Amino acid sequence: MTDHLATLREEGLASSSAARAISAVRGLHRFAAREGLVAVDVAAEVKPPSPPKRLPKALDVDQVTRLLDVADDTPLGMRDKALLEFLYGTGARISEAVGAAIDDLDLGDEAAAILHGKGGRTRLVPVGAYAKAALETYLVRGRPALVANGKGTPAVFLNARGGRLSRQSAWTILHRAAQSVGLPIEGPHAVSPHTLRHSYATHLLDGGADVRVVQELLGHASVTTTQVYTLVTVDRLREVYATAHPRAR
């Protein structure tokens, strides 16, 4: 078994490929031991390699700006802009955005929204000026036209028939906007609703926000989950340093 692991390393397999190979070998040894073909399952204590921690992909501020400036002045266009601004302006998960109700919004001087997160947990997050303006425009001019097409629902974001916007439709809205400004919608760097959440967290940390504040804003149960974004920020700082400092190279 040790020789097999060494061979996997020498072949330079990715962690995921090595993990699958080791899992197959462990299964074979477990079967052999259970059937009495071998006296001891020598693979029982062998653990597959841990997969590398994947850093979240964030858009830069210019890309986010382009993405959020594509909607038109129709009821559906106002909804699309409000949705995209809401996702980036609050760091909401896509399920939290489409699940938001009118009563969850407070668009007063200290604009805020209640987000209903995983495990029944709720949190209060601030709503920035751009998201607030887009929501106000949509709620005053766009949403009433959509409500007229249906039976009425307390959901903030509605579909063309007046019902609650689905997660899949929200994905489509984002993909359409991304495609229109030349951002990828396929492949490893494809823009997704989570991309806006990643960008929200990364830009907050880039701007000096404390990681524990970002943890609360994202609704993470543990700060360990949030700390992955600090790795993104360090990488970004390295890039800036390498290109801007006269003695970096």
C-alpha cells in the first residue's frame, strides 16, 4: 500500500484524482479482508489527501460596475438591476435574495435588510446607497406592474407572471448581464450569484473591514469559513506590490 501511494505521488496526480484512486484501493482491501482473502486490511488507516483549498473567485470593482449597469428601464429591467445590486450590496446568497419579502426591507435613512440564511438563522445587514436606490425604483415603478400580472406575493423579486422569482431565473438574469459585458458564464471563472457574494466579501476586506464583521455580514457560523477571503486579499496585495513597487523584482 505504501508503494502504491508513492507511485501516485510520482505520477503527479491531482489531489482529487489521488483521492479517488486511494478510495478504490481501500475498497478493494476492505472487501478482501471481509471475504477472508487476507488476514489484515492494511489500507484501513490510509487517509486520502486533503483537497487543496479553493480560493473564491472575485470580480474587481470595475467588472462589478459594468455588470450592474446593464439593466434597462422596463419593469423587468428595474427588477434585474435591483436584484444584482441587492446581491452585491448585501452579500446575500441567491436563496436569501429570492426569499426576501417586502417586510424584510427597511429603506429608510439607515437602510437595511433581514436575510433568512441557512439553518433558520436570520441576520440584519446594511443596504448600500446604490442598492437602496435600485430597490426604491423597482418597488415604486417596476414591481407594481409585475404584481398586476399575478395574484400577489410578499416576495420582493417577482417573475413576469407576478409570482416569486425562482433561483434558476435569478441565475439566468445574472448570466444574461454577465454575457452582455463580456464576463464568462462558463468554465472555472464563470460568473455566478456566489461570485457577487465573494466580491462583496473581498472588497470589504480590501477596504479595511475586520474579518469578524465580514463574518457577521455573510452569516458564516465560523470565522474560519470567512478567513478564506483574507487569502484572496493577500494575493491581491502581492499583485499590487509586484507591479507598483520599484524594487519588487
